[in-house]
Amino acid sequence: MPNFACPVCRAPLAASAQGLHCSGCGADYPLVHGVPVLLNEPNSVFRTEDYLGGQGYEGASGYAGSADRTTGLRRAYRRFATSLSEAPVPGVGFDPLEIIQAQKPDAEILVIGSGERELKGNVTYTDVALAKNIACICDAHDLPFPDASFDAVFAEAVLEHVCDPQRVVAEITRVLKPEGFVYAVTPFLQPVHMGAYDFTRFTYLGHRRLFRQFDDLRSGMIGGPGYSAIHLGRNLLTALSDRRRVRAALRMLALLATYPLRYLDPLLSRTESAYNSACACYFLGRKRETPISDREMITLFRGR
Ligand SMILES: [Zn+2]
């Protein structure tokens, strides 16, 4: 079990008959399917009792509960639609984990919003849904770990889904050891996804500023204007109707119509101008002692 701290008062947690008990504020935290639910409830949109009911955050159905139960033609159609919508987005051209582990082979890594992801190494997985391998359910606004516990934190496609990204990055910074690494990927020009749990987007520089207490090892865009156009083109068509069946038909039309744009993206994302309409931004950084000033920050702008 990782070294947990109380998400409310940050005192150490110890095993109790019901789950975990805080030696500081006296709070008790239950286990659900053996996984501790470590929420600072007044601060969170999530409620412990929802997990006790066996349901928890509805996004859980997006993990283990998402098996396709359709058959025949409908299944084929669905698979075709999925293959169109999930056609791979270009990667960043490097493996952040390799870079981190090359410098620190036994790095202790925290993954926030891990879903079903698996990384090689000494990894602690967390999520707000009951996903495979998770060490605990937690809300990244109040990470249940002591200060300076990890060598690296991964937050991919997470920061758009939190109410207060600044606070989450402050928490990431807190649980990182001095000179610890962060790797984040966050959308810029993408429509709303995951319903109500989608709060914000970042420009390249807005994303850079979130990590102002980090030196930039590598940063840039994932998916250029071509991928942004795919996302927005799909939304342009599906926005024509609120009716479920009509939207499903429009969605297939949109998937087909926007598909070729991905072949344009390698050309489009070669320029600095492409940063003006990037699909997502990534940042691999190392924690520094003091934050970068905003005056220096604006010199780090990328775009035209
Ligand atoms: Zn406590």
C-alpha cells in the first residue's frame, strides 16, 4: 500500500477495521472492492457514498463497464464508427517515461486519472473511477499523499476535467520531490467531452503558465490544426440536431467527412502558426525552486 496521507489534514492514515483512519483529524475512509476512497468531500464534486453504493462516478462505466454488447450489423457499424473516431492521433515523438527513467531508473511515479493505463516501473495509479490497478479513489484537488512523495506525476487528458486546474497543479507540485518531473497533456481546440466533467481549455502558453514552477524539458502540440478541424467539423455537423437518432446519423457523416483532414495535419503542424490552433498541448517539466515570472512567461509564447 502506498504511503497515504489524509486528503483533509494530510496527517498519516493507518489501517482500521472499516478501511483507513486519520490520526490527525479522526476522519475514516472506507474501502470499496478493497480500494480506499480518499476524498476531501466538502472540496469535491464526488461523494464517498456514491462509491459505497457500488456505482461511484459514472465515468466508471467508461472503463470496465464499456464492453460492447451489440451484435450483427449494429456491432459492425459501431466498430467501424469507433475505428474512424479513434484512428490514432500523432504522438509526441518521444516517451516521457523513458526520459524520466533514464535519469532516475527507480523513479516513483504517480498517475492521476489513470483509467486503464499501464506504465512500466514503480507506479501508483489513481482515478475518480474504479479502474484497473488503482491504489485509491481520489480527487486531484486534494491528493492523499504526503509532501515530496513522488519523482514524477503524469496527468494526461486530466486538467480539462478538474474544476480548478491551478489547485491541481499546486497539488502535483506539492507531492513531487525537489526536481521531480511532471508530464501533462491537455486539449486546446476540442469540443466538450465527458459531459459536465469538462471545465476548461489551455493555449500553449496558458498550459506553460500552469507549470510555472517547472523548467521546460519538452513541450509542444499533439495534433495540429488538422486534428482541431476534425474535432470541430464533427461538432459542426452533430450540432445540427439534439435528437439522438439524427445525431447518430450526422456523427457517421461527420466521421467520414472529416477523416481525410488527418492526412493534412503533418503538413499543417510544421509551422509556428499551427500553435494558434493546436488540438492539444503537452508539457514535460522538472520542478524548480521558484516560479517563473509572468514577464518571463510571455517571452515563451509559441505561435504567430
Ligand atoms: Zn485528517
